[in-house]
Amino acid sequence: MAEATFERSVFINCPFDSDYSAILQAILFCIVDLGFFPRIATERNDSAESRLEKICSLVEACRFSIHDLSRAQASKKGEYYRLNMPFELGIDYGFRRYSGAGGNRKRILILEEKPYRYRIALSDLSGCDVENHGADFQVAIRKVRNWLVSEAGIAAVASTRIVTRYTDFQGWYYERQLQQGFSDEDINDYPTKELMDAMMEWVEIGRPILAEEP
């Protein structure tokens, strides 16, 4: 397996709730399918490690970053804004703006579920290009694909092809896990690191497609 270098690593700052999982998994796959390495806080679970230090180390290790602010707002009356994601965006921007070597080469993609909603809580982002995905995983794939093609100078693979490959991967992974004795409940609750490893394995072995049953 290739090494996750600074030039090919993508930090992902996003929600981790179940409603967002379809978007997260699609973004992870798009990154892997295009030859990059996703880096995310849940990739390791050392309880003795400070989360903030982990975030800072990931930001420093990645030339590219994706920040999804879709859960920055409160969801019900009396609830506080969820500030982790905007805070991590601030850490990343600060690294890009003030660090030495590598910082000025960093590239950032900011996502939101709904257009212009971020302006209510983060008016400082007015004038920035913030993309919205409408909670649609196919749109999320297209936004990430377009950004990486533009900012990393990679070959222009069609987003529809990536979506098709994602469907192929899901079928392959589901069948493999069943054959290894995992239940549906197990498969639906797989750790993020395990899923990313499976995506990279699938790409490395040639993106196999399940044979259709006669």
C-alpha cells in the first residue's frame, strides 16, 4: 500500500452522526478512488491521545482539507451551536496563513448542506466559495471531484464514473463481509479506519465487480 504523503493526503472535518454517514462514506470513497489518502479524526482511537493534538497533527500532515459545516447550527430550541467543525476550519486556515513551508500550498474545500446558511453564524466566510451538497451523496462526490481536479491537477475522471465505482465497491465489500461471517448489523457499524482500508484494497486489486448470478 502506498504511503500517505503530505501532497496526497486529505484531511476531513465533518459531522459523525448517522444521518451524515452516507455523505462521509461517499467523500471517503471519492478521495481514495482519485488516488488520495483521507485522514480523519476517527482513524485512530487512542483514548490517551488529546483530540485537539490529533486534529492539529492531521492538519499539518495534509495538503488538502475538506470542512463540512452542515451541523454547525443548533437543531432544536435551547441547544447550543456545534462549534467543533468551525473551530477546526479555523485551525486549518491559521496553519495555511501563518505556518512556514507547506502552509501556503494548502488547499481547502468548505461544504455545507444548504446554501448561504453558514453566513448566519460565520459571516467572516462571506465572499468565500462554499459549496453545498443538499445532503445528496452523489452531489458530494461531484463537489469533491471537481475540487481535486481543479486544485491538485489530476486527470478529469467523470463524477458519474466515480458514483458507479462506489456502487461496485459497496456490493463487493458487503458480499466479502458476509462471507467472512459478519452480520448486517456488523457491516453497518464498521469503524471508519476499517472502511477506508477496504476502499484502498479494492482500488489496489483492480476495482473488482461482483459477477452477476445466473
